[in-house]
Amino acid sequence: AQSVTQLDSHVSVSEGTPVLLRCNYSSSYSPSLFWYVQHPNKGLQLLLKYTSAATLVKGINGFEAEFKKSETSFHLTKPSAHMSDAAEYFCVVSLYDKIIFGKGTRLHILP
Amino acid sequence: GAGVSQSPSNKVTEKGKDVELRCDPISGHTALYWYRQSLGQGLEFLIYFQGNSAPDKSGLPSDRFSAERTGGSVSTLTIQRTQQEDSAVYLCASNTGTVYNEQFFGPGTRLTVL
């Protein structure tokens, strides 16, 4: 069985400081892992994906995530937050037709 | 088409009425998913189609909810006798059905039940 846990429901950072959104997963096999972003009143957009190639994955808007099998983690990071990063972020684990969404982390950017 | 489309974008209905929500997936995508997102909540899985069949209906919250897919393309989600708790954004996503299941999402239908 697969599961995904986003460890923080809300994260607040100041503009210009690093962002860390945490995600842990559980899967019997090697899954694909994704991060999606949803801006207020907007649709879901793919940020990045891990599909068993490089463990450090770079996405759009300066975000990246590192797949750590030993820790079963896929944390999302960005070196310097921007006001436009304020949104909800979803970690997703996928294996064939089973796609499991985390409950989401709302990122707040403080001026 | 260029992406997943959903119609209507907004639907306001009265309690007890039936509603139909439509999803047009990306051409050639064999897998289609319906999700529900209530205000301030994450995504709730409803149903999954592979082609025209639905191997996983486990997320449908009650027998008032049903969905079908025809021609391996368009899907319709029907909610009968709507209740106020059905108010939410209903999202559709499609993908190629391969092992690396990147989801392509539609813009959603915002359903409001008065």
C-alpha cells in the first residue's frame, strides 16, 4: 500500500529566506513522486517529478526536491522565497494507477 | 486539445436537484480521474477510469454520485439529489496511463448547492 504524509499543514517564511516543505511517503515498490502547486482560485500545476532518474530534481520557479530512499522523503526546497510562491503545495506518490495526494501545505510569505 | 477542459466552470443549484459535470481529457489519455476539493481541504479521490471502465470507484461518497466515460474520452460525473455538503470544486485529471503518472488537471467546476 502507498501513503504520503505532508508534515506541515502551514509554513510561513519571510520573503528572501529559504523554503522547506516536508513530505514523507510509504510504498512497497519504487514509486513516482510529484509536487504540485495550487495558487488561490487556480488549477493544479506540476512543479516537478521524480521518476527514478536523478535523485535531485529541479522544477519550475526555482524549486527543487531530493528523493531520499533511506529516509522515504521527498522534501521540496527553494533557496529564496518570493511573494508569488504563496500557494498550496501537494506532494503526490504514484505507482501505476494508484495516485495518492498528501493533504497539502499552505505556504505563507511574509513581507 | 491543448489541455483538460471541464464544464461548466461554475454551477449553482438548489438542494435536491441533479447536476452533471463534464470532463474532456487530453486526446489519447487513457486514464481519467475525478477529485473533489472542499474549501480549504486537500484533494479527495472520487473515481478512476481506464478507458471506459472504472476499476476504482472507492472514493464515491454515496450512491447519489455516479460517473461514466464514453468512447475512452469524455466523462460525466452526476450527482443526484444534491445536498449542501456536495458544494466543492470538482477536478478532473487525465494521464497516459503509463507507470510515470503525471496528472494533467482541468480548471475544475465550482459547485454551489443552495
